[in-house]
Amino acid sequence: MKKSEKYNETSFSSVFSENIFNFLNEDQKNIMLSYSEKRIYSKYSALYEEGAKPSGVFLIKSGIVKIFKTNNHTGKEHIIRFAKSGDIIGFRSVISNETFCTSAKAIEETVVFFIPSSIFYDFIKENHNFSMQLITLSCKELGESNKFITDLALKSLRERIAEILILFYNTFGLDENNFIRITLNREDIANVVGTATESLIRQLSDLKKEGIIDLKGKKIKILDLKKLQKISSI
Amino acid sequence: MKKSEKYNETSFSSVFSENIFNFLNEDQKNIMLSYSEKRIYSKYSALYEEGAKPSGVFLIKSGIVKIFKTNNHTGKEHIIRFAKSGDIIGFRSVISNETFCTSAKAIEETVVFFIPSSIFYDFIKENHNFSMQLITLSCKELGESNKFITDLALKSLRERIAEILILFYNTFGLDENNFIRITLNREDIANVVGTATESLIRQLSDLKKEGIIDLKGKKIKILDLKKLQKISSI
DNA sequence: CGGCTCCTTGATCAAGGTCAAGACATGTGG
DNA sequence: CCACATGTCTTGACCTTGATCAAGGAGCCG
């Protein structure tokens, strides 16, 4: 199968590209989609909230979702990661049979397929490759989480910001003007690296002054990736 | 089966208590143990090092192991978690087929069963319940990691220390004198909550002055759990 | 007893948080 | 199209937290 066919943007199955569902055959994919519910979330609307009982998993067709936890003491939120087209979210809570330990909110209009827990479970039970993929996925996420923990604990703010910009670049790529293809407000970026909005802004201004990045409103362009990598001490 | 039989300390199978191997029947447990290698690690010796290629997983029979990452820039280490009797470690890297992203070191004499990757894989393939347990386990760990990330990002040092003391209490319990049953040096505790040794010591001294904890050398006793919980803002 | 290692405390300093105010952009109703 | 309101971004001033450096103390062991 050629890549252009496999990733045909207009077909239903395109949502399955590059994810754990690749281990399903076409029939299985169609069955799963036929049992799933297509949902459209407008900008800033919530897919699910911390503490709620999960009733299924979300397969993202298009858009970007932020996954975060809210500190019930201060009300401040901390963004754990972003999910985009092809990603599956909510499965952690479904599988460990706990209430959601995070909230998820669309940061731009987002289309998802909602797969009810029972259907998802059936596929795990009946398809060994599928469950293997799921183990692998959760282990990979676990590795990323561990890295994140260490970064927060050991790196300076400047280093963390450099690293997150590189991560955004790797994850979301560039638009036609070479700006990173994700639009976040300053508060959200601050909530990823675990700092105050003002502190983040100061660091971004510094990086701009040094000619390492460029800022145009909410859009960010990386001018000197090498330097950024050096700062993030990768 | 009565509890006293199930947790018989002298039997081989006692190491399987309360973990994912419970889904194996007695024959399967014996097979896995027969293919595994009993190893004894002395205090401070390494089970594995970050960057190495994993060749199997470690099932801990007795002792305590710290799992940490080292910042190759500053040389500082950050402890991600502790593993104790019944815990299985190293499976994340084995399953995602990556080099170890953490190091593991015994903080007291530790006995493990080392299970080679191939044997471990066979059990995943052939035992569906076992792989389901593994998914559940990694999802649970992922939930804990996410919590850890948020704590580091949003909580003050004092809150994090209160929380980690409660976690130690819940995980390791108390000895005959009501001290928490884990002996760590100050540096290790500091490396769990992500701070400098001196800062940790100051906070512990404060908690002692306030009558919330007691300190006897390396041993810690919780005197006022309620207050500690309030500080950790649970 | 001397030489370790680890713990503790004090003094100082820097990173980043907080508060306040102004700049800029965007949207709305008239 | 303007006037106004609202929300976000940015900068400055100040303050708090916790890191760093330095020195002394306690426990342990040959």
C-alpha cells in the first residue's frame, strides 16, 4: 500500500494512521468505527473532567487537546501533554478502572471518535496484537512521564522552555511561514513548563533578543535550533 | 485459601504476593521461577544503569530499590520511585524495546528474581490475563507519574515533603517503634522531592519543631498525620 | 584517637513568583 | 467607522523561596 493511499485524508481510516489501531485489519477498524460516535468539540470545550467516571476512550481525528490537572488548592492548572490527530486519550483511566485523573480540553476545534469502554475492552480481549500495542503505548508514555518528572525537578526554567519549544516543533511541525503549528496563549505554555505567565514571557523575550526565536503574536518561530538544543542541554 | 498460607514467607511463591503474577496458576508461577535467576544485590549496588540494553525484568523478593535518573549535565540525580518486595521493575524498557531510561540501585540488601526478556515475552503472549494485568499496572504507574509531575510543578517544597512522608508511611509502614520502615539518607529524600539536601533538612527541622514529626538519626516518625495531610493539601 | 561520612545550621544570593500598571489587540454596539 | 470594553501580552518593581557556599557537630569505625 502506498503512503498516499494509507493516509488518505478524506477516508475514515485516515484517523487510524500511525497509532495502535494499525494492528487491526480493515474489517476490525470498520467495526470499531461503526460502534464509535463522531463528536465535534468547539475551541475551549471539555472532552472530560478530572474526577468523572470514564465511559470510553477518545480517538482524535483532527484538532489539538490539552490534558491537564488542576490544583484544587490554588486553582492553578498544569498541562501534562497535548494530544493531536491519531492520538488516543482517556484509555489510562478506562483500563485502570479509575475516575479520570486529568481533564481534557480542546484548544482548537477538535473532531474525535468516541469509543465506548465495552467496545474497547472487547477489542483488547479478542485481539492480542492490539493489547500488545496498548502495553507498548502505555510504557512509552510512562517513559515520557518519567523524563518530564526529571526535567521539572532538575532543569532551570530557561532549559525547560527551550526543551518544550523543541518538543512543540517536533510534535506539531511548521506552518507555511515556518512558525510552529500550534497556537497557545502564554498562560498555557507557562502551565506546561510549570511557571508563572510573566516568567515565561520574560524568558521568551530573552530568547527573542538573543535571536534564537521570533515571536509574532501567539505564533513562535525557531531561528536557531542548534542553540535551543544546547540550552535545553540535550 | 487463608491469608497466612498465601503469604507464607518461606515459600518461593510468597514473592508473588499482591502483584501481576497472581493471574498465573501455580504451575505457571513455578515455570516462571524455574526460568528465572535468583540474585542478591548488596547495599548501594546497581541492578541496572540508564542507557543499558535491558535483558530482562526484576521481580523483587526482599529489600528496597531506588529508581532514578541522573542529569548528565549537573550529575544530580532524581529519584522517581522506590520499589519493594513484590514489585516488578524494568518491564517498561523491556516492553517498549528501548534502553533503560532510569537506573536502579539497592538501598538495602535486596534479593530479586531476574526473569529474562524472552521468558517474560512468552508469558505475555500465552497468557491473556497476564498481559491485561500488565496493561493495568503500567496504566496505574502512568497515573502516579502524572500526579508526581503535577505535584512537582504546583506544590511548594513543604507540601511535597509532607506528601512524600505520607507516601513513605503508606508504602513501607512502621517498624516496632513506630518509625517509618525505610532508612534513607537526607540526600536521597531530597532527590525524591527535587530539592537541595540543606533545604530538605531545614523543612524536616521545622516539622519537628512544630511537633508534627520526630527524627532519630535517619529514622522518621509521624506524630501528627492529620496536620501532615493538611500541609500536603490532600 | 584521628579520619571518615553524613547531618545541621548560618549567611548570602539568585531564580522565579507576585503585584501593579500600561500596551496592544480584538470584539461589540451604536 | 468610532468609542468603548474586555482580554491578553508585556514590562517594571519588589519580595519570597529555595540554592549555594561555608563551617561546625555528631556518629562511626579502624
